[in-house]
Amino acid sequence: MTQFRISPSILSADFARLGEEARNVVVAGADWIHFDVMDNHYVPNLTIGPLVCEAIRPHVDVPIDVHLMVRPVDRIVPDFAKAGANIISFHPEGSDHIDRTLSLIRDHGCKAGLVFNPATSLSYLDYVMDKVDLVLIMSVNPGFGGQSFIPEALVKLREARKRINKYKERTGREIHLEVDGSVKVENIAEIAAAGADTFVAGSAIFGAPDHKAVIDKMRAALAHIEH
Ligand code: DX5
Ligand code: ZN
């Protein structure tokens, strides 16, 4: 059976009560916590950094899934590893040396993810699959929560799923396929059918008073999907 993971994005949480919000969403059934880092340079918004990651770490025992929307990337990687991040993903456009950044993340004991904007080609994966633990497909342009789903992401997810399955047949190694942007109860089954196994959801989960009800509905929608 395919194992699915739900990674609520705390970008849509109440920043004045972040520890409590993170704890609550884990109790509600979150598998990971998605942590959006924006630098007002690579993306036109400014959010949270390693100090906040470190502050949240003792509140949750699930993996912290750090999504770096920053340029440059390398300087900040060790800080996030020290702050308790488990997965660190970055955009190829944010790094001058993608292969080196992937190694840097893994050398610091974290899983490494590569993130693809709506117009970014999957060809960045061609020569680095051995160093990638997670592929993250953006279904919105990065920078803000609460945007609309870009349907072309489904095409890219199918292509990424093919690459990952082929790689697994050859090596036996598992690579996660995550999707980020406007994932909701209504579209999660279609997104999973296109190949995603890990789902970031910000506004859909934190925008509803009952986080557990939303996560339960998402899991119910995923129940019959196999890759
Ligand atoms: C967007 C962020 C997302 C965002 C998703 O740049 O990377 O993680 O929080 O929010 P929703 O689920 O509201 O689209
Ligand atoms: Zn994100």
C-alpha cells in the first residue's frame, strides 16, 4: 500500500502562537511540519528562519520539513540542521552549485530535497538523483499561502513519478514526491493519482477551526489510491 504523508504548512498558522499551533496540528494527525522560509529576495515575502525552527523543535516529535525559498542557499543550511530540521529542500535557481548544496544538506545529517517552480524543468534531476531524497513540485508560484492550484503541476507530477519509479526499480532507493500549493480536501485525490505521496497544505488546514476534520477527510480521499 502506498504510504501518504500530510505536511501542514505553518505559514498559515497564528505566528503569535506557533508552538501551540504546531503541537495541535500534530495531535490532529500531521506526519510532518512544513516550514516555509522566505527571504524577500528569491521570493517577494519574508517569513521565519532557524531561530524559529529551533524554538518549535521541542514542541513536536515529527520531522520538520524545511522549504528554503532563499538565495543563496548554502550559508543557511548548517543553521537549519543545528536548529533541528530533518528535511531541507531548496530551489535550483537559489544555488550556484546544486550538486554541492545537496551534499551539504546530507553531510549535515538531513534529507535533501529539490524544489521545482511551475516553470522549472525536471531536467535538474538528470544527474543528481543519487543525492536527492525528496522532489517537491510547486503547484503555485512560491511566496504566499492561499493561492490557486496551477493544473500543469499534475503533468509534472506524472513525469516526476515515472522518473522516481524507474530510479527505484534500478536502485531500490525510495525518493519522496511532495506537492506544495493549494492542496485541499477537494483536489488531493486527483493530485495523489498523478503521483504525489506527500502533501503540503497551509490554508486548507490552518484556515479551518477543526484541523483534525480536514486531515481525516484528506486521508479518506487518499484511501484507495495506489502508485
Ligand atoms: C508557498 C509555500 C507553501 C504555502 C502553501 O510559497 O511554499 O508551502 O504555505 O499554502 P497553501 O496550502 O495555502 O497554498
Ligand atoms: Zn512550502
